[in-house]
Amino acid sequence: MFTFIGVLCILSYILFDASCEPSIGGPADLNIKSIDQCPDPEQYKYVVNIQRHKVNRTHEAFDGNSNLEIPLDENTGIYVNVAKKTKDGSYKPNELEFKETDACRFLLKWVGKGFTELLTSIGEPPNCPVKTGSYVFKNFLIDYRELPSTLPYGDFRADMYLIRDEERVICLQVFFMTKPKIGPFGS
């Protein structure tokens, strides 16, 4: 569940903090291609399972589960490294990189309503900290129209980690792309 929140975090951080030159960004559509475990998932203590399904052009729904054995509190950090796909098909790391020591407060700040709605949907209060437990969510909707309309263009891979006691305990890779918007407000 919290890795899914990381997906929201990655997108929010990139999208809300992005200032785009016209040649590298502008009005854009976002498409999450996949959400996968990082390579060699056995090296991480916890696993999060997430499935996504397209509802329509503007909405996607996510289902997932996690057995969270660590609280999401001021001692659980988040680290994200976003890589941009190059012309040769490889990914250049460090297009954007950030690390925060309090993942929960970070998610409240950057994901806001999406984070609190997800917490409410799993029966948790919409604030920090989030206690340990088994969590399941179904048909959690993302409305892409609520995201900023000006984005950097390209194919990206975001590696997201939750960190506890300086150890990476959860890892997820999110592949997504942004492309010029087609329609009345795009090209």
C-alpha cells in the first residue's frame, strides 16, 4: 500500500515541482506503463503487490495489498531516483533524485488529498503516523485531469524505496511517460 503511495509521491513531486522549457515540456498527458517490484525483490524485507487497470482515458484504478510490519512514521524515510529513457533505450539515472527522512509527512505534503483518501479507504485515520498492519485497497481511482497540465516530456523510470534504520525495506519501479497533450488545450 505504501509503495503505491510512493507512486503518487513520485508523480506529484515531479509534476508539481517541474518547470518546463517549451522544448522539453508543456501541456502533457501522463501514462503509467507499469508498476513492478524492483529487480531482485528478495533483498527487500517487505513486498507490496499492485495491479492497475485503465478505467477510461482520464482515470486509472489501482488494487493492491501489503503486510506492513513497520509504521510509516518519522523514522521511515523515502528515497526516489527518477531516470529518463535515452535514445539508445537505456535509462539515465538522477534526472530527479530526492530523499526525505519522514515519508508520512512528505506524502501528506506532496500527495495531500490522494494520500488522505487512500488512508481513509483502508480504514486508517487521514494523518501520520500510519500503524503497522495488513492493508488492502481496491479500485482506488486516479484522475489524471487533477494533475498539473504542464509536464516534462519523455519516458521515465522511478525507483522508489522506503527506508528504515538506513536499510531499504521496500522497493518499487514505476515506468511512466508524458507526451504532448492532444486536444483543445494541447497540440
